[in-house]
Amino acid sequence: MAPPSSRKDGDRWPGMSSTFWAVMIIASLLIAYCSQLAAGTCEIVTLDKDSSQPRRTIARQTARCACKKGQIAGTTRAKPACVDARIVKTRQWCEMLPCLEGEGCNLLMNKSGWTCTQPGGRIKTTTVRKGSNQQTNQGRAASLENMDR
């Protein structure tokens, strides 16, 4: 049998207060919980605006969504939202009601996005970046490019 160790630092961890460990566990659980999105919700991760061109603003937005089964990241009423996956697969963008109340939605000719036309004639064009919706339901990122004229 080996003689007992004469080191004094070998048992420091077990001697720490149980309150300390309880606080550490609660803090790490809180951090993990707060980074999770509720099912069916989205949050904007990045938003970049470029107003360098006269009378035109280009905005690029990426959203993270926790969509339910059969849903995918999309846009409803000009905000990121979980929408029926069929809409995105068939590229029938106006079916997800992407424009604000009172605006008219029109599909772009090549189905790469849509336009929202305000009553005064101002047009907002949104294009969907290819491959932006090809991730799993949890933590899906959707990238949109908005050109406002």
C-alpha cells in the first residue's frame, strides 16, 4: 500500500463550499437557457445598412429562428418569422405576407425575392440569398437583402 501523500493542495476542490458549486451550476444553466430561442420565434443576428448610394438604402439582415416542424425561417410583416416550409420551397414569397399592412406584394420575375409597394409609390425590393435556408430547424439563419428606393 502506498504511503499517504504529504501534499496539502490535493484536496482543495472537494473542500470548496457547496454554495459556491450551486451558484456555478445555476449560472451556467441560466447562460445556456438564455441563449435558446423559444419554439416558433426568431431574432435578428446581424443588420448592416449601406446608404452610400443616393436615394437608395441597402440593408442586409440575418435572423436566427427556432422553427417548429414543417416551418422554416422567413418574413412576416417585414419581420423575421417562422413560416410554412412549402412557401420557401416553392418560392411563393408573397404567401408569407412579408409586406407591411397596406403595402402590395409582388413576386420578382425569377422568384429570387419580392417587392413591397407602398401607397405613395415607394418600392422595397427584398432578395433571398441562395442556400440561406438550408440548415436544421434549430438555429436556422436566413439572409435577406433589402433595397429601398
